[in-house]
Amino acid sequence: VRIRRRGYPDQTATFPTLGEAKVWKEKIEGEMAGGGFLDGKKLRTTLLKDLILRYVEEVTPKKKGAVAETYILEALAENPIAAHSLDKFADGELASKLRNELESKPTRRGTPRKAATVIRILAAASSVCRHASRNWGYPAFRNPFEMIDKPLLTRASSRRSRLASEDEIKAIVNAASGSIFLPTFATLAAESAARRSELCRLKWADVDLDE
């Protein structure tokens, strides 16, 4: 069978019976008409790593958390699982294997990953696949990371740590006394819960000492 349709690459396949050929022809033409067709060759020749690195180059720099996401995705691109072609991710097994590997294998520093960290990595991978499906001509590529179960966050792993005591804050300030700025930053961070970036951008016009 050879299918020619404007806007799509020629599709060819061989079948032992005319009936099977007609079924395939109707399926492909239906996908083309409905906008859900994806050239199988594109899936077989594109690696997950290719999508990740393109995302890091084109999409991540536009995000507020670009530095952290770049670190996560570049490390993920080095994982051997990312070297598989997209068609191999169809059944979700490789995505599950990646999740299990992240949970069981320690980091480069030899420490285990927390559930929240594993979830963050899988969410980044899912964002890449979702963006590719919607924007890069992979409309029929199902996001394999949406099909797998994520690690469960326990109350202990998801809650914030307790607040530092006054004595602990004083100890931090004393330990940072060799710096002009750190003692003030430590005190202000503890009192205001401001982010580091917010503290770095502060101007006197932002500060109301009376209030």
C-alpha cells in the first residue's frame, strides 16, 4: 500500500492480505484527516534525549527557574534511558524504569533522592514530552510520564522544617560575622521569609522601618 496525501510524507507498507492492507490504509488516512497522524519514522529516529536538549535550549531559558531546570534536564539527558527512541516509550515501561531507578540509585554524592526530588525530575520530563506533543509536530506521541504512578509524599517528607530558634539564628549571625552582608541577610530572611533573590533586589525605597 502507498498513501499519498498533501502535507504528509508518503506512507508505504506491505501486508499478506488485501483485508489487512485496507484496514491499515483506512486507519492512517483517518489519523491524517483528524490531525492525529504521526509519521512512525519520526518516532523511531528521535531520541528522548533529543527532545530534552532542544527543550533546554529553546524553552527552559524563558522560565523563572531556568537554572534549576537546566541542571535537572541536562542530568536526565545523560541517563541511558533517555537514549531510547520515542517509539520505545509507548507502553510506559521505560518511564516506569526511570522512576524506579531514580528512587533506588543514589545521587553522584552517594545520597538517596527524596520523593519530592523524584517527582520534580519526572515532572520536568513530562513537561518536555507535553511541549513536544503540542508544539513540535508530535501530536500522537503520548506523554509516557503521565501514565506512571509517582512516588507518594508522606507528611514527614512534604512538610517544611521547623523554624529556627532565636539562639540558632544568633549562632548563624555570629558565624557569618566575617561578611558585611550575611548577618543582616540571615536575620532578615528569618524575620521576613523573603527569598534570596528578593533580598538581593531590596532597595531602601522598599523598606519601611516604622512599619
